[in-house]
Amino acid sequence: MAKTLVIAEKPSVGRDFTRVLPGPFEKHEGYLEGPEHIITWAVGHLVQLADPEEYDPKFKKWRMADLPIVPDSFRLVVRDERSKKQMNVVKRQLGRSEVERVVNACDAGREGELIFAYLYEKAGAKKPVQRLWLSSMTAAAIEDAFGRLRPGADLASLEAAARSRSEADWIVGMNATRAATIRLRSSFDGAVSLGRVQTPTLAILARREEEIRAFIPEPYWLVDASFGASEDRRYEGRYHAKAQPRLASAEEAAAIVAACRGQRGEITKLEKTERRERSPLLYDLTSLQREANSRFGFSARRTLGAAQRLYEEHKALTYPRTNSRFLTGDMAGEIKPTVALVGRRPEYAKAAKYVASLDLLPLGRVVNDEKVEDHHAIIPTKSEHNVEKMGEDDRRIYDMVVRRFLAIFHPEAVFENTRVETTVAQHVFRTRGKVMLVPGWRGVYGEEADSERSGEDDEGREQQLPRLEKGEDVETREVRSEEKETKPPRRYSEGALLAAMETAGKLVEEEELREAMKDSGIGTPATRAAIIERLLQVGYVERDGRSLVVTEKGLNVVRLLGEHPLTSPDLTGSWEHRLGKIEGGAESREQFMADIVKFAQSTVGELDVKLKDVRIPRANLGPCPVCGHDIMENRKGYSCWSREDPGCGFVIWKSKAGKQLPASAARELIATGRTEKPVTGFKGRSGRSFRARLALSQTEEGKWRVEFDEPWAKEGAKPPEAEEPESAAAPAEPAAAA
């Protein structure tokens, strides 16, 4: 009897298919078999592009004369020994005589298409292929998708884009990394990893780090006053010279304080305006990762993991690796039934009841067929969701998606903004007030009318003001000055970096404008988390709480590259745009790859010349505390011995708990015996990062060691996990729409 072979991306997905396909299914090593179908799986990327030495053994040695390496046709190899076992299973099933057709059931997107294409090519299969396209893992959605299988040829342009992305990354990354590593061997330990996507991302972080280091703080002064009107109506104001609250000197601030102290004032301006705020758009993966990082401190990878589990295991969310924030028109009829299902939980009941009561759903910012390519926005599935079985991370991400889904059908939130100017002895103090009149969509997040949302900045905090009248006489109850200091730009958090990657490094906050720039960003929603993890893995970046800090190695790489196009977010963004056009059939793969080869050739030539005589001097940390010889940096540590002079044996090893200690930390340890501030970037056995102070100590045998100088270390306990922010358990403050 003829059978259909279904190739899924993961075993768990394969098992889900058995719920809707004719059974029963028998379990075998690496596959399941039923009366009409055989189901097997790829377990991610079983097959990958071969390394250069697979084309010619001479490429085992890294030599500038051999670059650029550009294969005439790319070879494929099985990833590792574990992958070989499953690859043999898949190959045997493809070779069975009763298998007449194959269903590509890998993830419905560019990467899923690549996984199947490489596997199918490596297996040498020739049988006809159909494509299963899923956006939801509910039984109903799977059954529906199997009823509407697409010819594999319909996805040829998607496969072309996937292969182009993979080959472009190989050509640019392999050649640039080899060229830079060859020329910088004397300056860097190990390979100098460069890539089409990772290097411009590193450049965004490094340029911000340079801004922070170059920043010189300057003092300034603010003057605040407390006012009282009749009937004990109190409010505060901040001095402004026209639109500027900052004063350049303490003397100027003191003069204003002296002039206003004990004087009566008058409310010379009082304006009230109404502001309406629309709900945020539905989530795509990047906006979900950004907000989970802002709210809970989740890394991009952690959020993706939770969203993927909610899709595959809990069947609670639709496909997460999407770049769309809209639904298609044919989904409009599914909205109210989905709302009714999520509304069975008490925390969503009130919001769901409102949406269900609408005769006409507001779909203007929800449905847009033109802005949905492979997959629509992330929303709850139309099925029962067992929230009690979800882990804490999964529950938080689920809550975010459900509330956003309900909120977008609610009306605008309405605020009353009040601006008051109080004049005292010809000095003007400004006051800002904000009151929520109608919670609208913010009510979905538990915010009610009249709730205060105050934020402190140089303009002064927003207050809940008493009733005030223009022309009213007020008492100046207190006036005081405060010295402050200008602050450098903030380091990027993962959420902020994801936003910068989405717009190729341009600062764009307005949601609709971000939408227009999406197809020219760095990477894709599916790959951005991996790019950030790659920068951490190669030692270019470290986590410090929620911030991403560029290491000296990362800074030096970007400094040496200078303005090379490889550091340009715009260039990488334009490549992503062209890949999107290949996917849509609007550009040829051949032309794109020809341009990539030209870029690799010019990059190798430029790096050869630019880096040929570069020598980054090893750090001299000053005299050894034991023998007085200079302590010099070497590949593995900081010591007073060298080939010419063995010194006394004093050494501080670089490697500690997954981190390479920088020269600055070693210098401080040598000078004072300990670090005043915690050093970031250490990793515990769980893989989570932590920070700790360090101390230099000497063993009974006379050997020097760097120890963690923290109470938990002295007690023999494990290092703490990276702290979760206090707000992590709170339901949700939504991101403002505009």
C-alpha cells in the first residue's frame, strides 16, 4: 500500500500529527508508522554547509593567499554524530518503495524550508514533495492544513531565499573571519569572528560604548518650589527659563531660591488638553521579545523559548517566529470565538465580555492582508488552554499575548493633561498634571480612571493636581535647589538592541513607522536572539543585569574595522530587503549571490591591507607586588615572567567562571588586592550570568589565586542566579502605543 512520508522539524511536532492522521501509529527508532503515513523528524538542522577543508585539504591551514574561498557549488555534510543517526533513519524512510510522496512539515518559514531542502538534497531523494503550512498547533488547525497541502514547487522562491541567506553568511563570515584572524594573530587570542549579521550588530553596541566612555559629565542645578493655595490645595513646580529647567551654576540657582523664598506667587497660566492613546498593535516576535525584556528582564532567547513551548506543547499561541503584527481578513470570524475561550479565565473575563458585546469589531488596526506574508501576528489559539500546566515563564508570555489581543479591540485611553505656570518674583515655575479620564484599552491591564502615572525627569514629575484657577494667588511654602549631573547614553538592553536591529540601527519609536522599515532590518525575528547569543559566546559582549556591555575584544574589533561596510547596519539591512524580494520572486538569487561574492572579495583585500601591520600592544599593568618586575598581559593571563625573564611566578589567570578577566580588573587586583565594584559576565553551571567582587589571595603553597569576594562564596554556596526584577511577578504595564 502506498504511503506518505511526513518530515517534521521535531519529534514533539511529529507526535502531534498522529492526533489527526489515520492511526493507529507504531513507535519505531526515529519514526512513527501508521496505515497511510510514516512520520519522522529532522531534530533541527541535521545537515549544514561543509567547512572549507571539505573542498580542499589545503584550507585546513588559514592562509591569506587562499582567500576568498568561494565554492562553485556548495557541499552539504551531516552536522555531527548524533545527527548522523537520525539522518540515516530519514534516508531509509525516503528510500522505501511504498513511499510515493513526501510532505515537508518543517516549520513554516525560511529556516524550516532550509532544514528540509538540505536534508532532502543530502538524502538524494527525488520523490514529489508537498508543503504543510501551519500557523497553529491545535488539532483543528493541523487537520485543516493537511487538507490543504501545497505543491512543493510553490515554495521555490522561499527555498531560494533560504539558501541565499545561508550561503551568503558562509561566504562573508568564513572569508572575513579568516582574513581578520590571519592578520591579527599577534593581537588576539583565538579567532576574530566576523559575520554578515553579527558584525553590524556588534558595531551598534560598540559605538554606544565609545559614546559612554567619551562622555564627560557636567554639573547642573534645578530649582523646585512647593506651593499652597487656599483650602490647603498643594502642588509643586520646577523653575524654567523659557523651556530650559537646567541652570549652569550653583550661584544662579541660589539667587533664584533667595528671590522666591517667602514670596507669594500667581498662577499665570493654566491649560488643559485632552490626549487620546491608541492600544499597541498585536505582537510579532521582536515586539514580544522587547517588551518581555523590558518588563521581566527576559533575554530574547528566553522569550522565544517560552513562545515556542506555548505554540508546540501547550497549543495556546499561534506560530511565534513571525514578523507581522496583523491578521488576515479570513481570520475575522475566528476572533470572537477565541475571545470567548480566553474569557473563561477570571482575569480576562471582564475584557473578553466587552469585546464579545461589540456588534462590529474595530478591525482597522488588526486586519491587513498586505502586511501578512508567511504568518500573522501572535495571538491565542481557538482552543482550551490549560494555564495551570504552564511554567512561570510560559504563563507570563501567555498573559502578555492574551491581554494584548483583548486590548486592541478596546477604545482609546483618554487622559487630561494640565500645564500650570506659577510666577514668583518674575521667576516662572512649571507644573505638569496628568489624569486618566477613560481607561479604555488600559483597563485590560488593570488600570482605572484617575490612576496616577508619574515619571521624574528634568521637566518635573507628573502630578495629580488639586483644582486650580488662572490668576489665583498662592503661597510659596518651600523653595530649594538640587545639584545634578548630566548622564551618558544608556547601554543597550536586549530589548533596545532588538529595536535597533529591526530598524537597521535607526532610532524609531513610532509603531507605524517601525512597521514600514521592517523589511530592511538586521536579521529576522527568527534569528535575532541567536545573533545576540553568538556575540556573547565569542566574548565580544557580556551581560550586566539587563545591559549588554561590549568587552575590550569587541571594541577593538570594531575600532580596527573602522568604517568598513561590514560594520554598516544599513548594508546588512539592504541585504535582508533583497532576501525578502527573492522570497517574493522579485529578485534573482544569482544576482544577489554574485554581489555577495564581490563583497567578500573586496572585504578580504581591504582587511589584508588595513590589518597587515596592526599590533595591539599587550597591557603593562605596572610592577609586580612581589618582585617588582613589570606585569605584562599574555595569552592566558597577567604575569611578571617572560621568555627573557622568569620573574617570581606571580600570575593572575584570565579565565574564571566562563569569563576572561580584563586588564582593568587585574590592574585593580594588583593595586588593592580586591575589586571595589562587582565584575560582570561570569557564568554559573546553569549557564546564567552573574556578577561578583573579586579578591587576590595566596595559598599555603605560595600560589596566587583570584577568588570571589562575596558572602555566598565564603560560605561555600553557589553563585546567585541573575536577579529577576521586582516587577517580574506583576501583571503587566503595557508599552505605550505612540
